[in-house]
Amino acid sequence: MRGYNFIRPITLIVVALLMKSLVTNLCMMFGMGEDPASNLGFIAMVVTAVIIYSRFNRARSKK
């Protein structure tokens, strides 16, 4: 496993979960119900994961 970076997948997971929690809490703070806020948080988590993954791949391909 030479050259495998353990930080990238951990960073991806941590940022995605933080974004889900942030969006869910903000939506609930502004009066949205628990279920719709959780769904919106999940969508934000998926979008964030795709963006971070594409940035990681772009940075790797430039090397």
C-alpha cells in the first residue's frame, strides 16, 4: 500500500458529516421540521462529498 494517503478518506467523511450536521441544525433553527431538515442535510452531505472527491482527484491528476 505504498503511496496510499489515509488522510483523504478521513477528511472526506469528516467534512461530509460536519456539513450534514450544520445544514440540519440551521434548517431546524429556522423553523423547518425534523424530517425535512434531515433530508436537506443528507443532500448537502452528498453534494459536499462529491465536490471534495472531485477536488482530491483533480489535485492528484495534476501531479
